[in-house]
Amino acid sequence: MLKRKGVLLQSSHLEKKQMEHIIEAEGLRKTFGDLVAVDDISFKVLRGECFGILGPNGAGKTSTIRMIYGFSPMTSGSLKVFGLDISKGLRQIKSHIGVCQQENNLDPDLSVLQNLEVYAHYFNIPRKAAEKRAKELLAFMSLGHREKAKVTELSGGMMRRLVLARSLINNPDLLILDEPTTGLDPQSRHQVWERLEGLRSKGLTILLTTHYMDEASRLCDRLVIMDHGRILVMGEPFELIRKHIGRNVIEVNAPSKELQAFIQSQKLEYEDIGHRLIIYSEDSDNLFHKISDSYCKDGCILRMATLEDVFLKLTGRDLRE
């Protein structure tokens, strides 16, 4: 068993600790009538890694993880968690996972501490042990000083940290996070990231969905980008950036026809979004000087390529409602 600042983070109640894969999904499919939310996807999550699922609204991220923690039955395919078939061993699987949902579904009539203690009863944790564990988790999430406060008295960042603390009450071997930092200010987001990094460093397996590309880059060992229910790419963040974008990006505002002709003549990969050109190239320094000296009237920018560039290139720039 592992601890960080007095918090019990891992347990070894199943032989799954010796398994290479915590999640194994093959041909996973989820439909709602004529709507195909998840369309024949396959992936595996390694023990001890943080695995991300990225995608625009409606891509199938939440539908995927809801099947994994048993909230929504799969339409077809094969899904194993801890080596157990989800259709046969769901009760045992649920006892060893923690889920942090998008919604702050805390009980407003209970105190911060009571929210954790009551939730602990679902896992048959004895009262004294539940109180001890709840206080340890509140301290771990920097909420110990608010244990007697009502949930309605907390800030948005505190509420998210409390939901995260609640998802750890049963010492899970798999933590599932559905957009855990949506709506948080930068300070709160970074505090949540630090806690998640601490948990991952102790060997906890994390499955994460997020809209924040910087969050995925920082936390995820590997990830998939989904769209329209299908997996577009899978790999390590840095590898995906180098493969699909390159090392750097040049952005040019109000590009001239002369610049567009030059880019095409050089057979460079680029995106034309009307008022701006986004150019991808490994030889970015020389190219940047050439473009800035000869074609940039309103300025241009040289920056490092990011996971967001990959995301937008593969899924498009149109808004999803």
C-alpha cells in the first residue's frame, strides 16, 4: 500500500496489480436508436498510466467512459476492466474504481466532511475508518480547513477538489475523470493537476477526458483523439505533435496572394483559414526569416507546435453544438 501525505492511495486486493492492461476495449460500440455515439473503437490502458480521451462535443468521449464504469451498457463489442468482463463482473469492478463525473453532484444539505462519509457507506467502509479516510483526503486536497462548511459555501475549485476527493474514498485502482477541471480558474486547475500528478506517481491508473489540450499534454502518458464516435489517432502527446504537425508553427495574419503562392511552390503543409495562414515545417527558423522578411506586412509568429494544433487539424475548426 502506498501513501502520500498520509493518504492511502492504492490497494492490492486483486491480482490485477500484476496485469499489464487495466482496460481492454475491442470493437466497442454504443448506439442510441439511430445515433451511433461510439463506433467500433479499440484501445488498451496500461497499468499505472494516465490515458486520455480527447474529442469535440459529441465525439463519444463520455459515452465511452460511461460504458467502462458500468453506467451505460455497451451495444456490442468486448470490454474488460481488471481482466474481468464488464457484463459479468461489474459489481467487483465498481468496487475498485473511482469516478469523478462532470457534474458537481454533491449533497448541498451535508457538510464537506459528511459528503465523503456518506459516500463511503456505499463501499461498506466502517464509520470510524470512513471518517479517518475522509479527513485524510480533505487534507490531501487542501480542504481540511473547510470540513464543517456546507457545499454551497465552497468555490467552484473547492467543489471540484471535493468531488475528486470523494472519487478516491474507496482507494481505487482505476480513477476515471470526466472533464475534471472544466470551468475552473487557472489556479484551481493547476492545483487539481498537481494532485493528479501525485496520484499517478504512486501508480494509480487514470482515465481522463478533457477539452483542455494543455491538461492532456501535461497529464497523459498516451491518448486518443476521437470524432464522430471513432478514434482518429492514438499515441503519446509529443509523438502525435511531431507526426501530424512538426516541431514549430508559423502563423501569418492577413496573408498576401504572394505568400500563398510561395507556400504552394515550396509544397509546404499549411492551413488557410481566411484571415490567417498556419504553416507547418521542420525547417521553421529559415522559413520564418524568409516569410517575415519578404511577405509579412502585418506580422507573423513563430511558436512551438502543440497538441491543440493536432486536435484542430484532425477534427476541424467548426463549432460543435
